[in-house]
Amino acid sequence: MEIALHPTARHDKDEETMEYATLAVERHDAVCRISLARESARNAQSQQMLDELDDALSRAEQDDAVRVVILGGRGAHFSAGHDLKEAQAKRADFTVEERWDYESRRYYGYCLRIWDFPKPTVAQVQGACVAGGFMIANMCDLVVCSDTAYFSDPVGHTLAAAATEVLIHPWVMGLRKAKEMLYTGEKVDAQEALRIGMVNRVVPEAELDAATLALAQRIAQAPPFGLRLIKRSLNRTADAQGFRTALSAHFDTHQLSHLSEEFQAVRERGLAQAIQRNKKGEAA
């Protein structure tokens, strides 16, 4: 069942669902697939999309019939990152306090809610998985990608910022590979992502939907409370190694980078134009 794209609630056979303007939500028995659905913008993450995604995940968490969530993207790309055209139009002149509040909630906070989501999550990735897209995909427990997928975080080059707001990179790809990607701004393709252990499986793009759903349905066969406890223990392992402390510290560093003369120069020329000047043409 696919939910139509309108931001209103409805009741359907005693089950309440929410219809969204920027997402497509499908139910496959115990699996809920939430797809970013701004195809014309390469699924760039507007404020509305981020708010709707957080709401959709909250509803999936509260629905006892949902055992596994897939997070994907409609069209050719998973996500080209944050919507910089919207950022330039609405937030370019934010004060330090306003930027902190906005990013701590919608970037840092929303990402950690995906990480802490009590049910197993699987990212379904094709095409571009860039910067803000890289953040949310890698907050999921597992990643299945197509052979066309690529991962990058070029904002150190394009925006003079200290990477993205959530520095998940060394935790999912290793420290040296994370340094290489961030220092150069270059892409990591699907096969390299598989080799370094950042993704679980690579499949032909035509098989991505079916392969991801099959994996999610296999996971959904396990007793849900047991899975919840397993996830808590695994995430606590990362916390014992400093995961949450490191991410929190980097968020502060990222905010500091917005005050640099380099970033101010980029902002004055236009955030979206900075991406267009980048030969990769990627959002942040």
C-alpha cells in the first residue's frame, strides 16, 4: 500500500496513516518502506522533508505491526544532501544561536533518532548518497546499495565547512578512508564501499527494491523484542568506544566552521552556487 502525497492524516480501516508531501510510504506486511520523494531535486532534504521523515519514523516506531524499516529514495538518487537553495533563501543570515538551534534539532537530533530507532533499519541506496544523504543512510543498521551508488562528502571543498554536522564517517568506513574521502572530496563507489565494510550488499540497480525488501523481510521473521535488545547492545558497544561523545564534539566543531572567513566568503557568493562551482555538482 502506498500513501498519497498530501500532508494530512486519515483513518483507514481503524489504522491511522499520515500522508506526506515529500515522502512515499509503503507497507509490506511487517516492513515499512519510507522513501524520500523529491525526485526533481535529487531528493535534496528540505526542512519539510526532514520534519516529515522524523514524523514517519515516529509513527513506524509506535506501530507494533512494523518490525523493520527501509529508508530509501525515489528516482535515480538516494539523496544529494541538504537543500542548499532553501538554506540560502531562508537561513543564510541566521545568527549563531539560530543556526545552532536549527541544526542541532534537524540535522544532529534527527540523525541520532535514526541511530537510536528501536527497530532494525535498512538503507536502500542508489545513485548519489552525498553529505546530508550520507549522514542519514549511515545512521541505519544495514545498507544495501545498487552498483550505481556512490558516497561522498565534498563540503570541506565546496562550503569550507568541517564536513557534515554528524561525523559518522570514521565509524562506518574506518579512520584512514574517512580522512581520504573528506580531505579530497572524492567519491567512494559501491564496490569500494562493500570492500571497506560500509555497505552490506551491492546488487544490480534493477534488483535493488526486491533485494532490500527480501533482506528486511528476513530480519522481520526474528522475534522483535530480541532484536530490540540486540540493537541496544550493539549500539552500546559503539557508545563504549566513544561514539556519541565524538559525534557531539564534532557538531560543536562544525558550528565553529560556520564562523570562519572562508565560510563567510562562500556564503556571500551563495551556498547553492558553491555546489555548482564544484565539478561534481553535488549538494551538501
